[in-house]
Amino acid sequence: MTLNIDSKINEIKGIGERQTSLFEKLNIFTVKDLVFHIPFRYQDTSSVISIQEFKELGKGTFLAKIDDVKTTYFRKKITTVKVSDENESLRLTFFNQPYLQKVFVKDDIYIFDAKISEKGSKKNIYNPKFEQFKYDPNNQTHLGKLIGIYPETSGLSSRTIRSRIKTVEENIEDFLIDPLNTKQISELEIDTLSTAIRNIHFPKDQNDVDKAKERLSFDEMLKVAIRIEKENLKREKQKAKAMNIKSKDINKFIKNLPYKLTNDQNKALEEILEDTSKVKPMNRLLNGDVGSGKTVVAAITILNTIKNGYSCILLAPTTVLAKQHQNTFDKLFEDTDIKVELCISSNKNISSYDNKLIIGTHAILFEKTLPKDLNLVVIDEQHRFGVEQREYFKQKNGYTPHYLTMTATPIPRSLTEIFFGGLDVSEIKEKPSNRQDIKTYYTPALKRDSCFEWVKGKIVESKFENQAFIIYPLIEESEKLASKSIMTEIEYLKKKFKGLNVEYLHGRLKEKEKNSLLEKFRNKEIHILISTTVIEVGIDIPDATIMVIEDADRFGLAQLHQLRGRVGRSAKESFCFVIPNENVEKDSPAEKRLKYFAQHNSGFEVSEYDLQSRGPGEVYGLKQSGIPLFKVADIHDTKMLSKARKFAKKLLKEDNSIENILENLFR
Ligand code: ADP
Ligand code: MG
């Protein structure tokens, strides 16, 4: 029976039942899965040294002749192999591999890659890597060349994975379908897919690896690019209602604000109004720092839309935030005749009036009676909304509304390209001028107690004008995680803050209880609010000036920044304390991350740092966010994305093989 790309791996020679289940642990079920299991790094064993040099260096790759093999069965099975070259000899020790007794034949020549372990004056070489010498590096599979190191699982080493791929290597050309044709490949100046796959596993040099990666990244990026360009194409055919810029109303509104707009706010506003004056629906991302004042920019856009005679929808990620927005907009639009309606799960009734603002959660996505004159959708604190939900708002009369999406935390440029590739981006980096930096302190676990003393003093000293948040990663103690929780700490905190009103808020509370606690906090009936990250996004309580985050190492920096953004929302001096868990060691990456955070106030800086040091998966939770998980491509490689987008655009225009291409693209 001949193999094909969809053959089960147990049809490959050498893969039995036991190994099949090990491969399955790595999500490898078919030949295709196997050849697309990509090394995550390479080890260069191509420079071979003499045994003498090996002894001096303590590690390396050397050639040696087998002199003698002996296996003893005392407690452990130990195979001792004596080897030599022209000048020196060595003794190698293998544990529990008695079959090696038969593998090593006297006078055969092997390549070894090994390390000398020293224990006192004793030097030993345990379980070295080995492969019979084949006189030509092209014939070597494991040593004497650049070799791939794979994601492994216990019982399945890179060596075994490499061997199994080697078994099917010859067939790769026959059974891999290249999604791109010869002409396209030569125009793009990239490897064919089979060359790339062959070279990613068995490169002759670094250049082979680089070229192979380039091809595979291109394929990965092309998938994203086709999605982006398809969306763009669709949007080019869509029509929104073009709107005038109602300068008189806008200027009056701005003049009535208790503050001056920042330059970045003004610039974003200009870009938005320019977009909405066109028939092509706006699709803009307002990428702004926490507290940079995105809401008022949205408000002016909404005002302009309504003054043009159309309706708007403002989507918030939670009910709490929808209600907060309702309050904010009621106040902002106090002197106007704009109608604001709330639509949340407990109150879904939308009136039949035209020319209004509806504020709500995604519950309204499923509402059937959307205003017929809808011409603007604002999505606040994007993170929880997928792009696909936009489709809901397509109008029956053939019109599509303009879209404005606001980020919850600043998203680094490299990510917006991939995540929101089809969107235009306005950035608000500047903070309102009355704002001071939030003084942030890295507070070692040992100083936790005195930190709380200080917080208490500060609140009392302000005559209970200032308020504090204390944040925990968990509600209840967890057996799995040695992490603090609200429930384990509440008694301690109540004692510590005796005389102050301390309450706690968490995601398991009913909506009503949550709202009433927040209301009490807003009215200063509560001095210290203890919470999980339900408080994370958007909550605006200007007199809260102190933020304490416990087990801060458990949070990503973007999330910490979002939490820190809950204070410093007025001209008052504000403070943030990040306290790591006791287990966080000195000079550990976790400590470094938190110290970096304490020294940087810009959300763009901290999210970039987190992205660089931990990768997008850790930072944004790839599954929820819709960011593609690349195996080979670098998410920061905007050049590659542009190349792929250009190609995708051409494909979509000229080539109808696109479905076939998509079908066969690498993941
Ligand atoms: P975010 O961008 O995080 O959504 P908000 O829109 O909630 O921030 O704004 C935070 C606070 O800053 C609000 O209380 C708002 O009234 C205020 N604000 C907005 N713009 C300015 C400005 N230009 N000057 C001073 N305060 C401002
Ligand atoms: Mg906001």
C-alpha cells in the first residue's frame, strides 16, 4: 500500500501502536500532520572536532571508532562503549538501553554529540547522541549537520520524530500539493512547498532553513491576507450614507466640554469625520491608551451622525459598562435633543423612534428591530467582539453603517496589522493635560503589610475623599494554583482596614448586586473595593486614586495597565502598587516584567514589551482574540504580511483558484 498525505501515521514504517498514541499527543494523526510538524529550533553539529578537543571543551560533536561494548545488569542496565580516534580514547555510558549492545559493532565509525558531566573529580559522558557515520552529510539524519529540534512529548524525542519524517521524505514531492503554481512561485521568488518542507526538516545549511521558513511564513500570512482582502473587497461594494460635517453643532458641543481636547483627540476626530463624509463605510480602529478620552471622540462622532438625521449604536462589552455609558452620554448630551436608549438583556425594548443613540451589549445584536436609519456603529473596548458580528448590522435597504472600533488597551502596531488588517487606525497616545502619571511601585511581597498601612493612612488623611481598589486574580482559593484569592484574604483585609468600609465585588455576583456595589463605591459609601478583574475594563470612578494588585505576576502587562487605568482618571495624584506572589524569585522574568511596568506609564510601551517577551498567545489569549497562531511566521513581520496582501489582492481580482489555494495552504 502506498502512502498518501492523508494516510494515518501508523501506516508509516516503524510507527507502532504505542508510538501512534504518543504522536497523537502532539496532535499528529496523519502524514500531513507529521511533515508539518516544524522544528522550533536547530542545532548545528556540522563542525566535528577531535576527541582531544572534545575533552578540552567538555562538549561537542566528534567522530570515533567503536572499540568495545559491554552491558552490565546490576540494578541499572548500563552499557559502556569504548571509542577512539587516532590519538585519544573515551568511555561512553548509556543507561537502560541494553539493545545498544547489538547496535554498536566493533570498528564501525560513529558520530557522537555529547557533554562531559563532572562530579567531583569524576568525569562521565552519559547518553550521548549518536549516528553511524555515512561519509556524506547529506546522508546523515541526526548528526554532522544542522538538525531540527522538534516540540516533543515524553517518550517521543526529536530523534524519533526526525527518523519518522525521514522515512517519508522521499515521497514528499509526490504527495504534497503546492497551493501555488509554478508561475506564481517564480514571481514570488520563494521555494516550492515540497522544497520548503524538505529543507525545514533536513537543511544542508542555515540558508536552506531561512528560505524554507520564508515560504512557510508566506503561506501562513497568505491565509490571513486573503481574509483581510476579501473583507476589503466586500466593503468596497458596500455603501453607507455619506454625512456632512455639522461644524456648528460640533463646535458648540466642544466649547461646552469642561476641558480642551488633546491634539490626538482632535486628529482622530478629523480622520473619523473625513471617513464618514464618504459613501464607502468607515472601518476605523481608535487605538488609544487607557484614560486617553476615547469616549468623547465617539460622542462627537455620534452627535454628528444624529445631526445628519441618522441613528447610532454603541456596543459595550458588559452590562455594567453599558449602564456607565448611558450615564456618561446622558450627561454629555444634556444640552442637546438627542435621545439615548439602553438595550441590555434585562431591558431589550427599543422604541420605534428614528434618529437616536442606542447603547447596549451584544444582546442587541440579536434584536430584530434595529432602527432603519442606522448609519454608525461604535464598538467600545474591543477584545470580546469578533469581526464577524459586524454582519448583523447590514441593513435591509442595502446600506451598511460606518464602523468605529475602540480598543480596550493599546494594541501594538504590528498586531493591529494582523488582527485588524482591513481597518484604518487612529492612535491616541497623548493623555489629557490635567493628568499626572500614576505613580507605580513594584512592592515586594515582604512589604505588603506596610503597603496596606500606607493605603489606610492615605485614605484617612484625605478625610475619606480618596478611595482604593485591591485586585485579586481569583475569587476563591484554588488547589491548583498557589494564588491569593478574595476569599482567603477578606478577613485579613477587614481587620487591616478596621474603621474603613471594605466590600468586595466579583464576577459571580448578580448583575444587580454588582451595580449597587459600584454605585455605593461611586458615592463613597465604600472606601475600599476589593475585586477580581471584573473591574478591569472601562470603569470610570474619578475619586478612586489607589490601585493595589496582589499576585500581580499572574496578570499580563496589558491587563495590569488596564487595571492601573482605573485610577488616575482625574487631576488627583494617583498610585498603583503591584505586589507579586511570594514565590516570585528575585531577578526572575516575572519580576523584571513587573519592574518594567512600574517604570513605564504608556500603555503602548507596556503592551509592546509584553508582546516581545511573552508572545501574543500569552498576552492576548489567541483563542479568544482571533489572532492567528503562527507556527513559522513572525507576527511582527509586517513586510511579509504586505507581500502576502499584495498577492492576495491580485489573486482575488484575477484568479479563481483561490478556494483551491486556501484549501491547500499550510494550516
Ligand atoms: P478611555 O479612553 O479609557 O475610554 P475615557 O473616554 O473614559 O477614557 O476618558 C477618561 C476620563 O477623561 C473621562 O472622565 C473624561 O471625561 C476625561 N477626559 C476626556 N478627554 C479629556 C481631555 N481632553 N481633558 C481632560 N479630561 C478628559
Ligand atoms: Mg473607555
